[in-house]
Amino acid sequence: MNHYSQPCDHMLEALNSSRCSLSSFAGRIKDSNSIRSLAKVATPNSDFLIVTEPHVDLTPLQHQHQELWVIVEPKSEGDIAALPTSPNIFLLVKLVAENQQKSLTRTLLGMAPADNRLRRLEVRDCALTEVQLQEMLVELQHAGLRTIFTNQQIHAGPSRVLTMREKNYALILTDEPPLPPQAEHSRHVASEPPKSPASLPAAPAVGGENLCPLASSCGDLDAVYRSLYALNVVLPHALRFVMEKTCVDKPPEVTYLDYCLTRYTQKNCSELLSYLWRNSYLVETLKKCNCEEFDVRLFDAQPLIELVSLFLSRLLTMFNGGTDKVDPTTKDEDYKNLLNLIGEVRRLRTIVHINLMEDPTKLVGVPDRITEIAYELISKAAELHRVPDAEAKRVKEACRALCDKYSDVRVDDDAFAAYYVVKENLESRVDVEFEKVFDERCVSIYESPTHRRDQPFQHHFSSRCQQYQFDELLKYKIWGKGKLHGVFIHFMCRDTKSCSFSDVIEQNFPEACSKIGTNNVEYALKRLHPLILVDGYDEANATSSVVVDEMVYKFHEFPCKIVITTRPEADSSQRNISGREGVEFTESLILPFALKRSNFGELLMTLDS
């Protein structure tokens, strides 16, 4: 049952007089009598997600639930009913205004169960500052409120405010009081919004002087910088021209996404739209009216490359065949030539990203070929779409001007440090013995982003063998075919030192963190398509489980892959990662909130929006 936009008290009253029973419920309840009615019709071990008010007494559900999610808004006056005692109660307070610190504190303390234990405590859509939350956390911890990991095990480490996403926080309450903000280095860094490395003040670490060196004077690294410049500055100008001419019939005020949707109603292109929705970052890019507004992801023009390839290979063949815009006798050959050029760009991009760390000398000549391809793309698109020679010449001259500007490009300390993130990471991979990490382990692979908001990560693969070997199949599943993961992040769940994702970053990238700061390394990681290895998830302790939780929330909107290993199920005595008995491994609840296939997904999506 799921009726959350309006109170459903009257429905519960009607059910109470019937012979119906419920095994799960999600909805809004305003009256304590309705809770008693719900308890009468609910079967033992039911799942509840109840949007209610703090004064409503939920005690009748104490022995009826398997999981009880309670969602309220803060209350400044009036009665507040304590929650029932249970290790499986999740309390979420939402819509907290700037002036409601006292109301929020009052609500949380008033709803605290008799044993002062909550399975999870979250604050959503919260306008309070972190200082205000820290002050409130001190008061809650002093009053004895605690959050538990499993059963009655209290979370470890100092009490802390964990930023899950903007204005959404998890409150971790332990037996230790929170550290002062100025002394809690990892928490302080993690709380700051990540800045682009370009926004940092210039530092002389590269050149040794205040004037940063020219990229062309950096020896072997000149080929690296020149290749990245050709890929990410020169080539996109040509790609946008191809895109613009490909969609020449698009009205200026219409977004590229609406253009696709309009064409979808006219032609059968469901395959194209399905591909777009599976790749949500492309959807966001298409919400532009002008292709000049298409953003190139930091360090990597791959989204723009894929977008142009997508339109050439699918949109053109479905939309323009047989029209008078393209000569039907030359269409197939010209399309094929354009696609071949895009294919070569993909290969060159892979060569650049492999050799920029392994052997930069192999990149000599690559920038020139990328530039040549940019010119060829302009010529082919101009010929195919009958663009005037003068216009095509202007676009080529613009690309040439961009090439000439490379001689003036200087490499500041931030750009070098961002480059060093990848370099340092590649060197650290050598020390990871992957055969030992994956052998005799169950492996589950998730990828982001996905088009389903109730399933932030798409589940791609699960091994079912009791003893799984690190063979070619598993290598393919992890690393993929043609998908180059810029960085590799390794987190061992048995780690007892990491209290936040910032700690994990500092362990994986110590030198980069010392150069540009942990928050800026995090900014770069989100844009480098990372592969995150969560090693031994079934052995996670109370603290490391929160780190994984934070990691998932931070990356759920960015292209990445998460690989989770566990011991074979028969030997997993410490923790059942599925979250409940009888759930298959492929349906595992990797996190209690973020990755589970929830029966309450629709309601939770509504609360997010």
C-alpha cells in the first residue's frame, strides 16, 4: 500500500473492519488511532515507511515491524511521542529551516526511544549551517542518543555530521563526543564544497618562481599537455560544428533533448532514447539549446565525442534517410567516413590516457593527428550538409587559432597537481595484488549514473561461485571493454582508521592531497570516471560501513564503477550483506538506503524532489 500525498487514516480505519492484512505500508498518517488500526492489520515482520507528525504514538508497531522508517518535520511546540524501542528504526527529519535549530533538537530528543538507540538518523532539506549541526550534535550526544550499526552495536569513532549530499546529512552518534571543527581535519575538509583546481590561488611548486612555466617547456610532459590540449580544446570546436550541422533543422529555441523527443514522436527511434536515458550525463548535456553550451568534462572530452558519435550512427540514419537535405547517393559513404574519424578519435584518446603516464614520448605526433582529424571532420560535415565554403573556412581558422594559442599556455601548480592525481594513482596500482583481492571472493559490480532515481547504481554483475578466480572474464567485467577508468580507489572495509571518505582519499592520494588539498582531489576524482574497489564489504565495521555509505552518495551522480567483494556466502558469519534473510545475492541491499531495491522507492523519490 502506498498513498503518501494525502493522509490515509480513513483507509486504515476501513481495513481495520475487514479481513485484510498488510505485509508492508508506505503512507502518511496523522492520527494515533490509525497507527493502532495499522498494527491490527499488519503481519509480523512488516516493513513500514510512515510520514507523520511528532505527536503520533507509534508504540503499537513495536513488535510488528522488520524495518520502520519514520519521517517527520521539526516541531517547536506541543506534545512529542517517543518512538518504540527497536534496533530497526530509521528516523528522518525533513524541511528544516534556518531558524529551526532548537525545534530540530527538541524533536529529536522528544522522539528518542527509551533506550536512546536509533538504527539511523538523517536530516534532509536542512538549511542549518554545519556549525549549527555540530552544536546540536553535542547536545544530542550529551543526552545519550546513539546510532547503531547492527543489532545493538553503537557506531565507532567520534560523533560526527556526515554530509551525504547538499542539505542532506546523516548524524552519527557514538560514545565519543564530536571533535571541534577546527581539530577534526577530515570532517572539516569533507564538509567544504569541492572547488575546481582552477579556482585555487597560484603556487610556484612547478616552476619554482611566481611565473608558472610554459607547457611547451616541460620536456616530455609537453607531449602530454599538447595531446590533452588538442583533445579537450581544439577537437571540441570541430565536434560542436558537426553536431550543429547534423541537427540543422532544430529551431534555435528548442533544446537538443526536446529535439530528440519531438523526432521520437515522428520516427521510430526508441533505441536512441533508451541509450540516452541509460547515460544520464548525456541527457543533461542535451538540455541545451546551443551546442556551444555543451560542457566538456574536466580533463576529458569523451561525453562530447560519444554524443556526436551517437547522433551520427543512430540519429542520422533514422532521421535523414530519403530527405532532400542529403544526397542519397553519397549519404552512406559520407556518414561512414565521419564515423571512421570519430572511431579514430576514440582510439587516440585511449592512447593518450595510457601513455601520458607510461611513456609520454609515444605521444609525439598524436596532437598533430588529432588536429588533422578536427579539420577533416569540419570538411566532411560541410560537404555532407552543403555548408558554404566561407563558413567552413572560418571554423577551421578558429581551430587553427586555438592551436596557435598553445604556445602561450602556462602550466600552473594546480594543473600539475591534477595531473599528478592520475600519475600517483597509476603508480600505486602496481602495489595492488588483484589476484589476491579477488580470488575466492564473491564479486558484485555496480555502475553509475543510472536513469532510475530509486536505484542510484545499476547492478551489472554478481559472481555466484563459492570460489571465484581472477580470470579474463572477471577482468573484463571489472575494467570493461574500451572504458578507461582514470583512477582507481581502494578501500579495505577492515580499516579502522578511516572515519570519512576524505580519509580514504588521503590514503590513496597522499602527495596530491598535500599539493592541492583533499577537497580538490575529491573534485578531480568525481570527473575522472573512477573505479572504486570496496574490499571485504561483509567484514565492514561500524565506522567503515559509514565510509562506504558516504562514498556511494558522493558518486551516485558521476560516472564511476563500484566493485564490491565479500567472502563466499557460506563463510560470511560476521554480516549478511543482503540486509535480510532469504534475499538473493543479486538483490543484496548493499546499503540500507542508497542501493536497495526498496518497495518505497516512489515515496523516497518524492521526498528527494
